[in-house]
Amino acid sequence: MVDDSTFEAFKHFWPNGALDLYSSFHKLAMLNDLVIPKAARTSFNQSIKDRRFATRLPEPFSEHKVFRFERLEFISNKIDDPVDYVSLSDGEHQLAQVLGMLCMAKDKNTLFLLDEPESHFNPKWRVEFISKLLEMQTSTGSRQGNSTSAMQDCLLTTHSPFVPSDMKRENVLIFKKDNGQISVRRPEIETYGSTFDVILQECFSINPAMSEIPKAEIERLLKSENINEITEALRGLGDSVERLYLVNHVRTLRKKEAV
């Protein structure tokens, strides 16, 4: 069990904080690669040279590892019983890893490279993600003040509209690939505070911001002159600007009938 003596021992052997402790654990975990047969390691290195792509090394059996964690638990603010780390969802694992990393790194000459860090989050966590990054406390303070950690930089890629909505236009780059050529541009709109449907249209060329099946149905109905069919379909469609187009289409057809 972790107690006050454990914290004192950690402070003694790792006086520079959590990042040094993590680095030590990482070095010990790398010793597990020596358990993997040499032929597998050779094949792995060769595949990187031939394909320029790194697959994952095979995982050795737990009892063969040089270093491993037998069990990792933590106490949640919501429940009294300990929570086993392996029982967390993919999104919870991802959030713990990203925020834990940001909490450990305090030096001002730090650059974070995050590739779709919110990909497994639920919608609520995605909306709150950037604010959590800025509010995350390090040993020098949060990234919103005048602390050393506030001088850090982050390059983040995403396919989600949630992140650009938290960013000023000058901090957003849109990448596009056509016929093997990659182009980069700034958004033509102010992304900060823009609604998600506006960002989807500007950054991802999605208009309207809905799935293909209802979009195709609405487009078909806008060409139809069957009032009963359109009226019945309206009952099963959620609110959108496109739904209003259908309502206006029905009104126009009824006026034609009345003439």
C-alpha cells in the first residue's frame, strides 16, 4: 500500500518529480524487449527498413517479464471502493494518459505532439478537452497563468469540430490532400466560438452536418411532388435547416394545388 513513507522515498530518489519517476519505470519496462526472441526483434527492425512502418512487438508472457505491475488501483471521488486500472474504458485510459502526461511535464521547452487525443472520448469530454488541458495543474501552476508550463507548445491533430471551436483562427491549420498533393490553409472563418456545424462545413467540407442516409432522403423528397409522402417523412425527421426546406416545399406544393 502507498503511504506517507512511500511518498517520502519517492521524493528522495526522484527529487525532480513525476516525470523522472515515469522515465525510470519506462527504462525498466524496456528491459522486457530482451525477453522477446532475437528472430522476432530482427524481423521487427527489418520491417521498419523495408516498409517504413513499425508494427508492435509481440508481448511476452507476464511471468517472463523483467519488470511488470501486478495490480494498479486508485481511489475515485465518486465511489469509496478502489478502481482497478485495467477495468477502465478506452476513453478513460486515454484521458488518464493524456492528462497524466501533461501534469508531469513542467519545463517551458516542452512540445506536445498529440495525434487525435480525444478520439475515444464521449461528446461531453470532447467539449471539455481543451479547457481541461489549460486548467491541468503542474508543479509550477496551470497553463493559463504566468507559470513555466504556460510557455509550453502543443501540436494537436483532430478530425473533430470540438477542438477548433476552442481555438482562434490563427492557431488552426486545415490540411487537404488531392491527387497526392497536400495543401495547408487557415480557416476563412473565425473558428473560436463557432458552432460545430459551421466548423464541419469549413474544416471538413461536410454540409449539411448530418449522416448520408437522411441527407439523401431529404434531397429525394425535395424533388418529389407527393405531399402525403413528404408529410409522412417529416414526422420521422429530427430538427434541421434541411427539414425546414421540406416544410416550405410542402407549402409550395399545396399552393399549386389550390390554384
